[in-house]
Amino acid sequence: MSDTIKGDWPLYEVFVRGKRGLNHVHVGSLHAADDQMALTHARDLYTRRNEGVSIWVVRSEHIAASTRDEKDPFFEPSADKVYRHPTFYDIPDDVPHI
Amino acid sequence: MRFGAQEFFRGPGQPFTITFGHRVLLPRENHVTLEPNEWSVGKLVSMATTHSAEAPDRDGLQEHFDATIARDQRIEPRDWMPDGYRKTLIRQIAQHAHSEIIGMQPEGEWITKAPSLRRKAILFAKVQDEAGHGLYLYSAAETLGADRADLTTRLIEGRQKYSSIFNYPTLSFADVGVIGWFVDGAAICNQVPLCRSSYGPYARAMVRICKEESFHQRQGYELLLTMMRGTDAQRAMVQDAVDRWWWPSLMMFGPPDDASPNSAQSMAWKIKRHSNDELRQRFVDMTVPQADKLGVRLPDPELRWNEARGRHDFGTPDWDELKRVITGNGPCNDRRMERRRTAHEEGAWVREAATAHAAKQAARAKDGAAA
């Protein structure tokens, strides 16, 4: 019996666009036999109260993720480039619109 | 461990975009060096240990974990975490998920018997929500490396538990109202603090669930208000349901603090935010005025307002009864488990058919591409 249970539907990650003008945001995961069923299940599970106008589903195994942990040096290159931020630049207070 | 469900676009407990926003909007006076703020402390810890590509030693990981908890930030799926933390979470989240799934039964029995189309539709939506809550929670458990099918097997084989409350029968339609009012009310007391639980996916699932529980509680209370405006027989039904559900509802918060040995560790890990007794007290304080408004009597002779404490005093639930129900000897344990097992087994052909269909479609698509 546990064999039929293990005849498992693959895991999908679900991304929902809450409304026009917003990005799709990851909301959770679910199991489904195929893409179409994943979309239907995602609708039933994550948008029962008009939480979305568009849904993406993608097999979890197809996602490449960056780091094991947030302290991973992967993000180091952005840490020392303060000149990328507008606050790096001193502008006299009396210069308008900047 | 298999590749578990993922969590993307995240900062510590926040969508990634928000984290990024904080990074960009550094205070003006910090513009020369990027001073560590609450979003970047993880980096500091890493600099204190090692910059090399090799994993820091185990102690460094533990320290990093402890520091994240101490700062009240969220632990996320791919972070290192102690085995005990992972196991405790899987057990708690699975038990919570099972409760939602088994919790469909007591009220589900009333869908066909509800007295109007309006009540049927409401009940249908509520029971569907319970299924949804179970699935949000299984999804959260899967981010810890648990497998949903395996958790279901554990439930069906009686190796994992669900809330004691669902082992009581729903004898009249008033029970549907009282479950919404008491059981979902108690669940809200329990779950609102869990929205700040230290494990990100669990906390986010709780946010979603709490939003929906509010509908559950209100539909129950409204149902009871309607019945209380009805006949004497209807009012008696409400009082009877209140009498039967009050004590089991108080037991939902678990054993008293001095008999709950795992609570301290869960609170240190910030998985749990308040003790069982504190949550029980909150539920009583919240419910008493609602009972007054409704015009029912809560069946506790010791229940009274304590001016000095600014809270209600109340009697002690029958802990032996809780023990009996938890260990499988409640009024409906066998029925609930049997129903869940049957539903799972009778649904097997659907799962298999969907798998076969998907395989056939995939093969056709492949052939079509080759041709």
C-alpha cells in the first residue's frame, strides 16, 4: 500500500500575481500529476478569496536556487559597492529635484 | 534528504523585495561604509567565522542559528538548524495539518443536513478551507524535508496525532455553530501568536490561515445568534451544545504548563510564543463576554471575574479525559481514523489514473515533438 502512496505526484511551487501591476510572488507548494492539474489545484488552494489574477506553477526540481544559507559568500560582491546607492553621494541641500 | 519544497524571494521573514528596499534606503549618515543593520548581521557572523567556501564548523552554524532566533528573525528552509528544532517543527506542523484534515469530518457530516442552501454553502466553504489549511501546513512541513505522502501514512497508521477536539461527536446543528465559535475561536488564540513563529514557512502559513479562521468563527457565532432568536427548543439546543463543547475546547490548549515538558524548549526556539495556560486564559477572557451577549451559560460553576487579576478565574478541565482522548479512547477516535483511511484508500484509483494520464500526455507530447 505504501507503494501506491509513493507513486507520488511531483511537487510544484506556486507563484501568484495578487493584482495587476504586482510581481508574481511565491505562495507555497502543492502536489499534482501534471502542469494543468497543478494550475487547477493552485487556483483552488491559493486563490479561494480573489487573491490572484494570474498563477505560475513550476516543478520544484526545475528551480535552481542560490545559497544554502544567508551567510553564504555568494552575495559578498554586492556588500562593498556602496557607490551603487544614491545616499553615497553628497549633494548640497539647496539643489532642487535631486 | 530529498530536495524539499522551496522558499524563494525572501529576506528574513519578508518578501525579498522588502528586504531589498531596506538595503537601499540606508540612513544618510551611513553612506560611507555599509554599516551592518538588522538585515545584514548574518554577514557579520560569517566574517567572524570564515570566508572560505568550505562550510564553517558546526559550532559556527549553531551560533548563527541562535543569533538569528535571538534577533527575532525567521529561520528559512535552507538554513542550517539543529535536528531537534527540525524534528519538533515537523511533528508540530504535521499534527497541526492532520488536525485540519480530520477537522473536516465533524462539520462535514452536516453539509447535507444543514437547514438551508445558505447554510450548506457556508459550511461547504468552511470545510473546504479546512482542507486548504491542511495543505498549507503540509506544504510548510515539506520545506523541512518531510514528505506529504509519508505524513499521511503516519496519520493513517496512528503514528502521528491530531487535535483531541475532533474526537467528539456533532450531535445537532447547533454543534456546527459552537464549533465555529469555540473551536475556531480557540484555534485563533493558538494561531495568532504562531504568525510570529521563528520558522518562516510555518509563520506565513499561519498568517494565511488566521485570515480565514475569522470567517469560521463569525459564521458560527452568527449561526448561534440566529438560533437564539428562534424557539425555546432551538435555544435549548444551543445551550446543550455549549455544555458539551466548553470543556473539550479548553483542553485544546493542551495539558497545564507544569505537565507540558516540551513547551520550554519550543518557547526558547520561539516556535511557540505563549504557554498553554496563558493561551487558555486568553480564550476564557475572550469568550465570556461573547457568551453573555449570546445569552448562554458556560458550564463552569467556578467561572467568575477576578478584579485583582483583571482576568477570569475558571475551573480545571478533566485532564484524565484529555489523556483518554489523546491515547485513542475518545468518543469518535476510531470513526475519524476509519473515515480518513477509507477516503485515502478509495481515492487511490483517482491518484493512479491522474498519474497514468499525465504519463500518457507526456509521452504523446514527446512523440509529437519527435515526429
